[in-house]
Amino acid sequence: MTTKVVTGNRLNDGIVIYLNAAGGWSERLTEARIADGDEAAAEILRLAEQREQAVRVVAPYLIDVVIENGLPRAESKREAIRAAGPTVRLDLGKQADGTAAAARA
């Protein structure tokens, strides 16, 4: 069984966002709605696609996560970078305000 969350980019500013438990969007991976198994993953992707049609998010898709200490952490390096922000300047993105560690958690 795989564990997944839905991610995309907010339309008005391009920020990486995650579908949360309330059906809204969060900038923090740690607040993402977690789906265990293919059926649950398909359901949260359908919900995200409805939000896409409402012009709130661009191109939502599922990503693999692992659960550590009860919180999701992106499995792939690409998604870990998206969760934390740019890697070239530590004064930009989530690492600038101290939330990068939470994004990687």
C-alpha cells in the first residue's frame, strides 16, 4: 500500500500547496490530507481536481510520502525541494522564515 498526498501550485502566486483535511489548501506538507491506498488517493485527487476547475490551483497531482512521527515527508528529492523552497538562496522561500524544517518533516 502506498501513502500519498495531493500537491499543486496556487494560481495567483505559484506557491506550492497541498490539499488539507478540510478540503482546502495549505502551504505546509505537514498539514496535507494523507491517503493510504489507491482508492483513497484517487478520491483526494478527484477533490483536488474539482478545486482546479474552480481556478484555485494549477495541475494538482499525487506524490508519495512517508509518515514520520505522525507527519508526512516527501519521498522524492524533487518534492522535498518543492516543500522547502528554493535551494539557491537561504533568504528566500520557507527556509527564510524557519518553516523549511517543518516542510521536510
